[in-house]
Amino acid sequence: MSEDSAQNTSSNSNPEIEKRRFILQVVQPGLAGLMDGTVSSLAPLFAAALATQNSKTAFLVGLATAVGAGISMAFSEALSDDGVISGRGSPWLRGIVEGGMTFLGAIGHALPFLIPHFWTAFIVASIVVGIELVVIAYIRNKYMDTPFLRAAFQIIVGGVIVLTAGILIGKS
């Protein structure tokens, strides 16, 4: 075995390199998907919910948003680069992770609209949004070394802006 291949073998099993690879290939695309799915779906879901005050309609809009956003983000990530230059690994793995997490982020606060009573569903969905934003802040803190309060502030501000837009549009 040559010296170069021995170094490559030992560096491939280095825990720091494995952690970096995991963050680049799984955590980062998953976090981007979760953030996008959670935040970008707030406006259409809550606008439709308030405009119609109908749980079934709100759920269908939320489901359509989650499916469409998940597919879009999966293709966007998978086609963004082949992973060679960026070192981010398999584009298909990243696409599946990002698309799946986008879907999960968007469907989470749509599911409460399966509750037939509109205002109960609306309140539960609002609580779910708060939980989702805290989970995102936790993941950013744990894997991206972002201080929790900073991560929470950043994601909550973005979420509140988009949610407010949805509420204003839905009430107009």
C-alpha cells in the first residue's frame, strides 16, 4: 500500500471527517428542507385557512403545498451540483433528504386541519408551528453550532413574518 493510499484510508475513518460528511450530506440539506417546508408553507396554508374557514380546504392546500414543495426541493438539491466540487456527496441522497424534510416541515402544521372544527384545528396548527420552529432551532444549535437563542430568534422572526403575510392575505 502506498503512503498516499494509507493516508486516504486513515483520513476516511477520521471521526471529524465523518461528522463533517454527515453534516454536509444529511444535516444541512435536511435542515434546509425542514426550514423551507415549515416557513414557506405558512403563508399559503394560513391564508387559505382564514379565507375559507374550512378545515378540509385548508388541509388540501397544506397537503398540496407539502407535496409540491417536497418534490421541488428534492429536484433542486439533486440537480444543484454533483457533489464533486462542493464535497457534499451524492446529489440523490441530498435530494431525497431535502425533499423529505421539506415535505415533513410543511405537512406538520397541515395535519391539524384534519380536525373538522375549524378553530380547534387552527389553534392546534398554530401550536404545531411553534413546536416546529423550536425543533429547527434545536437542530441548528446541535449540529450547526448556532447558539440556541440566536437560532430560535432567527427562525421565529422568519416564521412570524411569513405567517403574518398569510394571515393578512387570508383576512383580506
